[in-house]
Amino acid sequence: MVEQNYFRFSNSVVVAPLLAVITIWSVYWIELRFQMNWNDYGVYPRTVQGIRGILFSPFIHASLEHLYNNTIPLAVLMASLFYFYRNIAARTLLLGIFFSGLLTWVIGRPSYHIGASGVIYFLASFIFFKGMITRYYRLVALSLMVVFIYGSLLWYIFPIKEGISWEGHLGGFLTGLALAYILKAPVPSSKKFAWEHEDYNEEEDEFLRHFDEHGNFIETPKELEEEPIRYTYQYKEDTEE
């Protein structure tokens, strides 16, 4: 598969993140505008009513700060998913939302768990581990960028701060890790050097002919046909005025 045909811009790279951002901000605006509180639509672990939070919780946020902190990572990571893994992006996102919410429902404390942070942890985890698994240089570079920018998020999969759903973060992280191994994503084939091909013959390699079996350089002087040097003289007569 040719690289330039695989990594190309499509409408989904912009539409999907933009739609997600508009949705979470619209939900928060509706809550403020009509003085509503939809926190009880979040994930409430191990209750029948709390199951609906698997679908609704990523769109509900407790405060403007909570919403703002989730907006940029959500947009950046979703755009990365749809650009670099466009063939499986939609399926990956849906499965990630479902299973990260389900894990939160299973392991969470008896409280309402809301916010898109679980999805963000899923996206960061999936993009990192998938890039390392493929070992394709551009995807590995993307994985390293995710670590550089969002590596500090790893600490929040542990209960180190009150008021944060570390269970949701952990659920998203584990879901991303699992889907990175389970889902198959086609990647461009890397360019191979001559010696990496199965039909490579060392004896026909012009470069290796300059070395013996011990790796020592062998001088192979070539007879050079030198053309005789010809000199052309031009005489100019002196003229007196």
C-alpha cells in the first residue's frame, strides 16, 4: 500500500472532532441555560440505571473547567485517530466508548462518573500502543508525540486526587490497550533495502565485492586508459602603435 494514498486528509478528520466538541459544549450550555443537572445520567457503577451512563456520560461535564480541560485533548486525539487509522477509526471509537464506560461501571465507586476523560484516555492509550505494535515509523513517531504531550495523564489512572474518576481513566486506558492488540489496522509497507529481500544474492552485490569473508577491505585497482595530454599553443604577434 502506497504511503501517500494511505495517509491522506479526509472530511472525517475535521468533522468527527468538531462534532464531538460541539456536542459536549451544547450539552453543557443547555444545562446552564435551562438550569438543569444531568449528572444522574452518568455511569453509576453496578446499578441498572447507571448502565445508561455508558452512552451519556462522555457528553456531561461538572464545570466549565472540566469541559475546557477535555476539549482540546479530545479534538486532537480524535483527529489523529481519524487521520492515521481512518479505516478502523469509527469502529474503534464506538467500541472504545462502550467498553471504557462498561469497565467504569464494573470497577467504579458508588458515585456518578461523568465527562469525556475516559474517552480521552482510551484514545491516547490506543494511539500509543497501536503505533508501537505496527512499528511503522510514522505511527511510532505519533506514539512518541502522544507520550510527550499527554504522558503526565498516566498518573491519573491511580487514586491520587479527590474528585477525579480514576476508574474512568483506568477503564479508558485498559480499553485502548486491548483494542490496540485486537483490532487490525492496515499500514503502508515500509521500503526495503536490497539486502532485505528474500532473493538477495551477496555475490552479486557490487559493494560487498570490496570485502573479503573477514570483512577486510580488498583493493581492486582498475586499469585506467589515459588519453595523452595535448597542449595547444596560440601565438599572438606584438603590434607597436
